[in-house]
Amino acid sequence: MLNWIIDFSLNNRFLICLLAVALVVVGGWALSVLPIDAFPDTTPVQVQINTTVPSLNPEETEAQITLPVELALGGLPGLQNVRSISKFGFSQVVATFDDRTDIFKARQLVMERLQAVELPGGVARPQLGPIATGLGEVFHYVVRSDDPNRTLTELREIHDWVVKPQLRNVPGVAELNAWGGYEKQYHVVVDTGRLIKHGLTFEQLVDALQANNQNVGGGQIVRGGESLLVHGIGLTTNIDEIGAIVIASYAGVPVRVRDVAAVRIDHEIRRGAVTADGKGEAVLGLGFMLMGENSAVVTNALKEKLAQVQKSLPADVKLEVLYDRTELVRNVIHTVRDNLIVGALLVIATLLLFLGNLRAGLIVAATIPLSMLFAGNLMLQAGIAASLLSLGAMDFGLIVDSSIIMVENCVRKAAHRQGRPWLETIREAAVEVRRPTMFGELIVLIVFLPVLTLVGIEGKLFRPMALTFIFALLGSLLLSLTLTPVLASLVLPRTMKESEPWLVRVAQRLYAPVLDFALRRRVLVLMGALALVAGGVFLATRLGGEFLPRLGEGAIVGTTVRLAGIAVDESVAQNHRIEQQLLAEFPDEIEHIWTRLGTAEVATDPMGIELADFFLALQPRAQWTKARTQDELTEKMRDFLGRVPGLRPAFSQPIEMRMNELIAGIRGDLGIKIYGDDLEELRRLGTEVHAVLAAIPGASEASLEQLTGQTFLQVRVDPQAIARFGIPTRNVLNVVEAVGTRQVGEVREGQRRFPLVVRLPDLQRTDPEALAETLIPTETGLVLPLRRVAHIEETEGPATINREWGRRRITIQ
């Protein structure tokens, strides 16, 4: 078979050369469209289920939302893990499936189960997270204004209704997320005293708002041969129309909403905020790439679209890119390209020196780019992205090994051909060495076969590397059977003398006495070899171990943890100071700095207000003055921020942190999870384990997940009191619910829609004593303060409840 391939190639040299040109064209096209990313995507097949539950505390969120969703997912085909997080106003459940499960099938299965979940009234249906992975967060941009009178509410409205819809239409974008600013709402601020004065209840106000704010369809009326569509319009569109809604009428005198409440434009209860570049709060946009897309293509498309959107915005509003993946991808590709070029040049130089024949060296050197093009075509077919690991697998020494042997044998045979036909000489030389060289290549291929059996994270990391190398080696094998003998017959001179290159002669003269000594002192040589092996084994046991070397992403992320229960405004002020201090201390190293705290609109990364991530986009390294490497810069930042009392940030990188979160639900390289139902016992055990971990040599930034520490104002209804005064429990709870906001509809401004909510005045929302004096009417006309029908006290509870496989857990990392 091998002889027939060689014969066919030599007898059809023009066809083989034509096929080589076709390989260049097709392979070049494949490399141009090959997905490119900095790192293989190791994220498992995951489906996020996010549920917004306004005003519910973590324990109620866990009991009413998280637990039913978790139970509904049980028994799904391919389900490997279920973990969840319950926070104030938010629940997220993450279902992880077997890697062989199609993501769209997994999402369909989850949606079918969610249809059967019964949730409390007033809670929005659970929503699935974007079809993105740990590498999907490819684009950060900020919306700013030069006008000091432009509010954060206006900036958020511009982003949500102008910028975001246009960017979401970019091909390859899975989601556009908003973080920071204020979401606009229409607030009906109830004056309970005026409400009671008019003999009305809170429920009557809510019912009136809901009943007088809707559009309906009335079908159609046929008039002669004409059909008229009937449309009833009753939606409110502004503050005046809301205030004019009639709640009740006494003796023909209407009582309107404006008689018992103030109607105004305000904002929602914030669950997150963003500061940027030490200039205060801003609105941050995050672009997520659809799973399987090319990050470089998607990011460039987003930047181009962002420039187009900028032209349609008011003159004072600016869109500025803070972070995009293209810079990292570009650096990785440049690194791989430079290494491949240098490696290829070194191989070519070595070939020329040891073969001593320029033409022979160039024939062998042609195998390198052609093998890469062959591998690129197969990588595209196999869905393997070009990354640092996959392209870095190219070993030119092994790729050109068979071609070197074949060309060198052709040169030797040509020097002794003694008038025999030229093609017959090349054929004989090729056939003579083809079988042993092929066996050598097959042995190398067999070595990589176990890597192909890896599954999970290991498989996603190392299988692309092994497959890329196998593809390149198969290309080299095919080329050595076909193109190499053809090029040898066309390029090598037909008359030549066999002579050893001078470098080979020098090496032989140096090696001869060494070989003679080794043969005469065999015992000594063997003992020396054993000593080297033993020394190597000893030193290997003293080396540190790491699953993968860290990739320098050119960006840094620091995470700070504050006391649970900290106010948003206080956390924002602290983040603002940290940004200013870092910019002042490292002006030549930091290009942009922005901080995210709490949770975004689409909570792909749910955090509490006590947690904040500050991102640093770095200047080109040539401009740095205070550090030479990224690790050194990180250490100096850690030491600098360590001078601030109580501030001990943990540092990572954007991709590294996100991958750790999605894979294991933690941000550190090592995590210990303790499971149980008692939160206090979990906290106690976690504290003990944290103390042990922090004392281990080499461990840094050991942190304990915060469970308790959140202060609650608990309003417990007194059953005997409400029974004595004839007050329904719902009437008391309505007052408690109005401390937050209760959505009763929406207001449309053209195509824009904003929530319409009812709430209590600011005094009763900020002062527990004023809340206790809030008046509640009874069925008999008696009016009582809230403290007469409920027990009001401050208690301490959990800020966050994490669960895995149906059990609570705490993590030390």
C-alpha cells in the first residue's frame, strides 16, 4: 500500500503539486475562519435559573423559590449537579449536565420542569440565564455623561432602551447585561393618614391602580362589508393620569389617587452598583458571547456597533470600552505565532546545518506550514478553537522527522545512483525508509491516544491539544508519502557528491572519545546515570504542582468582602476611594479601573452588596514603572491595599475567576465545602477550617464565606391581636410589603415600559419607630398603629444561603 502511494505520487507529480496548492488555499481559509480564543473553554453544560423575588429575605427566598425549583429538577436525564444561591430578592439555581448533553436540549428539559413549579403570587416566573460559558463575558463598556445634570436614572434609561437593543442584534451575542445606575419606576407613595381619613384601605388603592391601568381588545364589528377592530384604551402614560385615578366616590365626590398619595418618578431598590475610574458611579454594560462563537469576531462586531450607536446618542453621553477580549486573544495569537515562527526557523537552520544541502533543507521545511494548514482544516471540522494550548501543541521536531529521514536518504541515494533513472532512484530511497519512519510516527500517535479518553475539565483542556498534534502529525505522514518524494525529484540536483557537513564531522570527532570512555567505564557510567535519575526524582518531589500554568490575561480582578448588611451608598463610597488610591499609586500601570458590587440586571454572577469586584485594565507593559511582571504588580497592589484597615482583597483574573465560579461555584484555586442544615454550626465549623487553612505555609488570601451577620427588622403578626380587632393578616402584611415596593402595573412611554409601584413614605422606610406607628384601619372603623397588632424586633440572620444537591453548605477558599 505504501509503495503504491509513493509510485502514484511520483507518476503524477503535477497532480500532487496541484493538490498541495489546494491544501494551501483550503487550509488558509480554514485558519482564517477558525474560532480563536485565549484558552480552551472548560465550562460544563450548565443552565442557570434566575428568579427575582422582590423584598423576600434569604431564608424566605430559599423556602418559597429555591427549594421548589431544585425539587423540580430532580431526575433530569444527564443531570450531574444542582447548586443554588438565595439572597435578598433573588434566587439562582444552576443545573450542571453531562458534557455529552446538548445545551439546547438541557434548556428545554429545564423549561418543561419549571412549568410545573408553583410559586407564590406576585413572583415573576423563573428565567433562564444566557447561552454563554465562562469565556462568554467578552465585552465591558461604560455609559458616561459630561453633563453634571444628567442623572444616573437617565443614563440607565438610555442604555436599556437605546444602546442595549441595538447591541443585542449583533450576531453571536447571547446577552447584553446592565449593571449600575437606577432603573426608572413610577412610585405611588401612600400617606396612610390621608388614606384612613378618607375611609380607604391599602388594598382599595392597589385594586384601583390595577383596574384603571390596562388596555383591552374587543374583537371586531362588521359594518356592511367593512371590519372594524375594537380596542379599549385605559393605560396611564404619565404622572397626572395616575394621580387622577378614582379609588372611591362618596356622595358623588371622587377620591383620587393624588388625594391619598404622592405620585412621582423614582427608582427601584438597588441590588448593585458600579463605579469607574475614580469618577463616581456609572452605568456598565456587559456583552456575553453565544456559546461556540468566535470571541474575536463577536468582540470586534460589538465595538463597531458601539461606535455606530454613539452617533445616535445625545452629545454629552459617551460610550467607552473598558475591557474586550480581542486584546488578550491578539496577545495570545501573537505569542503563539512568534513561537511557531521562531521554532520553524530554528528547525530550518538546524536542517541546513546538519543536511548540508540548501535544497534538501527547504524541502523538509515546506512540511512545517503545510502540516499546520492540514491540521487547521481538521481543527475546523472537529470544532476545535485555536488557543494557546491547541496551537502550542505543534512540535516541529516530530513533524519534520519523517521528511528529514526521507530527504537525507534521497540525497545519499542520488550520490550513488550511477546512471540509474532519476525517478527510480527517488522511489527506492523513499520506499527504503518509509516503513520504519511510519512506525515511529505511529508510536508517537499511540502515546497521545490515552489523552483522548479524558473527560470532564481535563478532557476539555487536553483533548484539543492532543487532537491538534495528531492532525499535524497525520498531515506530516501524508506529505512525506506524497509531496516530499515529488519535491525531491523536482528540486534536488541530479548530480551530487555525498559528503558529511562540517558540523556533523565536528560532532563525530567530539563524540568518538566520549563513546570510547563510556564503553570502557561502563559501571561508572551506569552509576552516574542512576545517580542522575535518583536526583531528578528527589527534586521532582520538591517541586510545586499546578493543574495548568496561569495565563497572563493583561487584566486583574480584586475581590473585597465587607460586613454583611452594609448599605449600597456606603459600599459605593468605599469603592470610589479604593479606585482613587490605586490610580494615584499606579498611574503608569492602570489604564482603567471599575468596580462592580452586588448583582446585575441579569444575575449571571450574583453577589451581595457586601461583595465587590474591582477590575483593572492594564497599560502596555513597556509603560510600567513599579513592576516588571503582572504577578509582581499584583503583590504590590496587595501590599498597598493591605495598609487600609480591614481591607484584604483576593486577586485573580477575569477569565480565571469566572471559570472557577462556573465550574465549582467558588472563586479561589482551592475550596473546601462543608454541608449541613444548621447555619450556626456551619459557620462555627467553617471558622475552624479557615483558621487551619490560613496557617498552612504557602496559602494566601484564605477567606470564609459569609453566612450570618445580616440584620433584619422582623414584623411578626400577633394572631390574638388581629383576631381581637378583626384585622385580616393580609392587611398587616400589605404595610410590611409597602416598605419595599409592590408592583401594581406598568406605565408606557411610547415603546418604553416602566414599573408602577406602591410604597410607604421615606420616613417609614428608614425609621423603624416610624414604621411601628403606621396606622392600620379595622373593620369597625378603629385605627391602630402597626405595633399594636405585630411584634417588631431586630434579629440577625443569613445574608446568603448556598446549597448543593439539596443541602446547605459553606465554602472556605
